Amino acid sequence: MDTITNHFSSEKAMLILCILLSWYPHDDIKVWQGEETGDYMVRSGYKLLLQRMSFTPPPPPPVFARENYHIWVVKMKTYLQAHDLWSVVENDTEPTLLRANPTIAQILQHSEECAKKYKAMACLQNGVSDVIFTQIMTCDSPK
């Protein structure tokens, strides 16, 4: 930490120290192999990272079409829990306001908490047939 605060302005040091790091130790990997031009391109690093991570997108939510509601509701609850969104549906509360002079980490956390309501709504809206969606599309809460 001293290395950062001694070599950077206090503003830049604060930004660097707010960078989220991995919770688990792991070996460093070389992401960028270089471009033929010698220029750095984020796109090439991103492509290589995806190749190494074997990224699999999450499955779509279960769809309810007026049949077997008792099954759909269990599947949807589990789906929302897996995406850390169930508490938003269950509690239907707004995130607490940011305090004065928040850190970047606090701003990012607050932004993620605010987005959860809309992520939950998107899951629910995509988890019903179009006929049912037209009945719920004016709702402004996932509850």
C-alpha cells in the first residue's frame, strides 16, 4: 500500500486502492499476447480471457404459460436465488442512500444493489408467456 501512496497522487492512489481483487489466490495469467501492429487492444485481451475461462452464459429463466404454476414458482424462486435476486423480490425495499463522499467501491456496490430490482423484473418478465406479460408489464416492482 505504501508503494502506491508514495508513487501516485492521493486521488490516483485512492482509485487504485479501490480496485476489486480476487477473493481467492490464483496464478497470474498472461492475457495479452500482442498484436501484429504492436498496439494494445482490449478486444484481443477480452477474447483470450473468454477462451481461457470457458464462459457459459446462464440458462434462461423458466417460462410460465398458465400451466403448472406450482412447478414454475419453485423453479423461478431458485433461479432468482442463484442470481442473488430473491431478497429483492421478497423484501421489495430500496437500497439505502449513499453517504456523503462515498468511495468508488461503495458507489459500485450501491449501483449493483439498485440494479438488482430491474434484473429481478427482467427475469420475471422473461419468465412468462407474452399473454401473461401484457398483464404484468405496467408493474414497477418485482413483488
